[in-house]
Amino acid sequence: DADVTQTPRNRITKTGKRIMLECSQTKGHDRMYWYRQDPGLGLRLIYYSFDVKDINKGEISDGYSVSRQAQAKFSLSLESAIPNQTALYFCATSDLGGLYNEQFFGPGTRLTVL
Amino acid sequence: QQQVKQSPQSLIVQKGGIPIINCAYENTAFDYFPWYQQFPGKGPALLIAIRPDVSEKKEGRFTISFNKSAKQFSLHIMDSQPGDSATYFCAASMRETSGSRLTFGEGTQLTVNP
């Protein structure tokens, strides 16, 4: 069944550690996104990619980096995690083309930085 | 600065009531306004969306009302059910990005009591 999957689902780490969150999709979509969700702040865009060769910063990219390894895979890295990066992280995908395209979200990764 | 402001932060209604969630936006270039619904432990999913050339859109029990001059839009849930209990996010985007850059509101946690 076509889906957006995220690994790990939960992660606890310590300040200063490098962390990678992975996203895979079987929808065949070209566009992929990383968001973080914080209570009272909604969802904020970290990075997005329109294809394998295209990476764009979102509104809160500082402290994060991404890699688009293939059309189906988009990874988010925290080079040196800090406590205020504790949040729920979502990957999303959307199709290419059309005026407005629905975004399909994965189940999320809950990250805690101690 | 939050470009899309959403209220209330939380809302409790009885079954059969009509919860209303409000959003206001700043950027007049926004021309697509989706609502996403998120159940606990899940990623958000598109519920309903509107473009500003219409003042209202209805899908089942869910209705978006749109006031372009006031730069406001709202979600109404008719005959609300306990299964509607979820977090609701309004969002906005613009045609130039094919809806790719969604700006989300802060979210509203809705509880519908039996």
C-alpha cells in the first residue's frame, strides 16, 4: 500500500549527538518536505525538495541539514542536537504538477534531546 | 512572525454541537487555504480546502467560510461527533509554489464529548 514511512518513530538522545531521521515514500511523488511540530506553534517547514537535485530551506533550517538520496528517500540530520530541537518531526510528500497539491504526511518521529 | 493565526487553541463541545475554528492571514498573495486534521499518533491529513474565489465550501459535515476582505477563514463542523476529536490546522499557500510551501496556523485541539 502506498505510504510515507518514518524511522525511527521515537528517539531519545543527548545534547551534542548527531541524529538522522529518515523518510521513505512509495507514492512516487517528486516533492518531499520536513516539518517540526511544537505545541502552540503548529507545523513549521524545515526543508523541502522538489526532486533529487533540488534542496530548499524552509522557515527554520538553522541547525538542520537534509539529504535527498533518491526520489523516494529524504533524510533530516541534526549535526549537534540541542534541547530546543525536542519536537515531533514530520515528513510529507506531494505530487508534481497541478495548481495546488495535497501533502501526505508520515506518522512522525518524536525526538527528545536531553 | 506567524503569518497565519489560528484560534482558539483548544475547544470542547458536546456531541451535536457546531465547533468553529478561526484563522486570519497577513499575506494577500496567499490563494489556497487548506485545513488539515490530525489524530493522536498520526500525521496531519487534508480535510478540506478553499480558494478565495468562493466564499464557502462544504464537504459533508465540514464547511469552510472565507472572507477575503477581512483576510479570515473558518472551519465549521456540523453535528460534531466524538470521532471528530482531533487537532485541526489551517494553512495557506500560493499558486507560484503549487501549494508546496504551506504556512500553518498554530492548531486547535478539538474535543467532542459524547
